[in-house]
Amino acid sequence: LPQGGGGQIIITSRDPAWRGLAEPLPVEIMKPEEAVSLLLNRSGQTDEAAAAELAQELGYLPLALAQAGAYVEETGRSLADYLDLFRKRQKEILGRGRATSDYEFTVATTWELSFQKVAEESEAAAELLRLCAFLAPEEIPLDVIKTQTEELPPALAQAAADDLAWDKALAALRRYSLVEVSCQNLSVHRLIQAVVRSRLDEAEKKRWAGVAVEVIWAASPAPAEDVRNWPLFARLLAHGLAAAERAEKLGAAPESTGSLLNQIGIYLGSRSQFKEAAAVLEKALKIKEAAFGPDHSEMAITLGNLGLVYNNLGDFDRAKDCLERALKIFKAAFGPNHPETARALNNLGLVYRALEELDRAKVCHERALKIFKAAYGPDHPE
């Protein structure tokens, strides 16, 4: 650095650790209105709604916005057309097109050297970045992930068990501005996630989608309807949904994916988010049927939960169909006097009550009561 009192020096760097030498001034992503203005000015177009939607899709990242504007200007596409093309062919779009005539780097190549350097410095850091690429981008709970050593790949599991190695992995990712770490949470830009995923072959994508599902599933507290477990579930919800969505598309870990979605459905239903719960449980049912077959007890578990949600939505006919099917599966799997059969009977009785078929409801509840008494005794909470 030049010495003397005249002038000031600005250093640009991806490494945030400069406090021993200079005052850091983080360059953040653009504000939405700034991003829209950049897209419109760079592309020469006037469709503010399309610009706003595209800016959100690009995560307000300046380089990606400039690259999009340049592409639109060069090809004559509309911003809406570019957005549609980006969603269909994201990997190729991120790897082509220059932001300006004198800046050669695309979004993908800008990070390529950083990915390579991270892998050289810490395999655990590279594995953590791959895992995070299959979760939601914001507030990834590091403290929770760190406890799931049995579900993590070897290098990351070893680092999770050693505080110094874990800090080294995080430092490597922060040094190249690939993540932001705050307290126990990590955030990674969605386009970094996209580029990380694009660098994996299909087998590796499937593997990491499965790891993400297994980690969130193992960390999910049970029972999901217990309010004491809700704070942790709230932290895991977005990541469970993101991991399950990618795993479903790739056909990864279907048993765990179905079970995770079933648990999420219970959590949402217990919070009276019945429409959301129904959508999640319907997806869980579809995945489980493909994984286990139509008559497996795992199917009955989700059918029972879905039936209760339909009952709360007032869709009594669909609730009845689900619970009658669940009862049939439980009887075949465990016998007529098993507690799971009793629970299915009790739940079916609730639907019969809603349908005002009170005689049938009474039969179900009396039968369930008899089974519970035999299984647990006369003074058990069931």
C-alpha cells in the first residue's frame, strides 16, 4: 500500500476479513427498485412487471441483472421471454452472455475459481456448499445440521464433530464470499446454489438431494403436533420443502422424502394451515405409493393424516375415503385389535359424526375404546 497522508485507498475483495487493516464496506445485492431500473435501462425496455419478476428470480444480483439486460439487448427478446428461457434452461443461461463489452465473466465463470479454491482448502467446506445447494437459500440452521453427523458425508461429518475443523470450513466459504454466516445460520445466494447444482452430474445431484432430505428428516422433531417442537420445525420447514421438491424431481431417497413430507403435513395441519397441509400430504402419498406400494402401512399413516386434514377442511367424502382405506390397510397389516387400527377407527368415527352418521360413529368409537383398553389399560390417556 502506498504510504503518506494524501488520498484514500479502496481495496476490492471477496474476502470479508479486512478489519485488521481497513474498514469493510460490504457490497450487498441490489434493492428491488434498483434492480428493476438496471434491467430497464440496460435492455431498453419498459415492462416494469416483467423486470420486477425477473429481478426477483435473479436474486437481485448485479452481475446477473447486467448479464440479463445485455442478453435481451443483443437478442431482441423481451424481459418476459428471457425469464421464461431462464427458468427452462438456467444452467446454460448462467454460463453465457457478457454483462458488458469489456467484462468477460458470466455469472457461472465468476464463481468457478472460488469453487475450486474452496475444494482445495477444505473438502468439508465443498461438501457443506453442495448440501446447502439443495436446501432453501436463507437461514440454513448450521447448529442443527452439525448434530446430524450420521447423515452427513465423511469429510463434513468429521468437521461437524470438531469445532476447529468446522470453523475452518466456514472460513473457507466466507473467504470467497460464497455464503453469509450469522450466529447459527448460513445463507447462500440462490444463483450460487444453481451453479453448484449445475456442476454436479446426475448421480451426484441425486446423492446430494438424498443427503439433504435425510439430514432434515433426521433433525425433524416428533411428534410434529406438539407445540414444544414448533420452534425447531419452523426453522426446518422451508429447507424440508426445498429438499423434498428437489429429491422428488430426481427420484432421490423416496422413502425418506415421503416420510419428511408426511411430518411436514402434520405440522402444518396442527397449526390449522389445512390447505397447505393437504397439498403436502397429497404429495407425500404419491411418493409413498411409488416407493412402498398401495397397501403398505406407510400409506395408511399418510392416508390417516390426510383424512383428518380433509375433515378439517369440510371435505368429508374425501376424508371418509382416506380413513376407510387407512383402516383397511392397518387391519391387514397389524390385525383388527392393534392400536393403529384403533386410531384409524377413532378418526373414521370423527368423520361419521361430521356426516351425521351417528350410529356408525358410535360403532367406530366403541370399537376403538375396547382396543385401547385392552392394549393400554383403563386409565391410559388414549
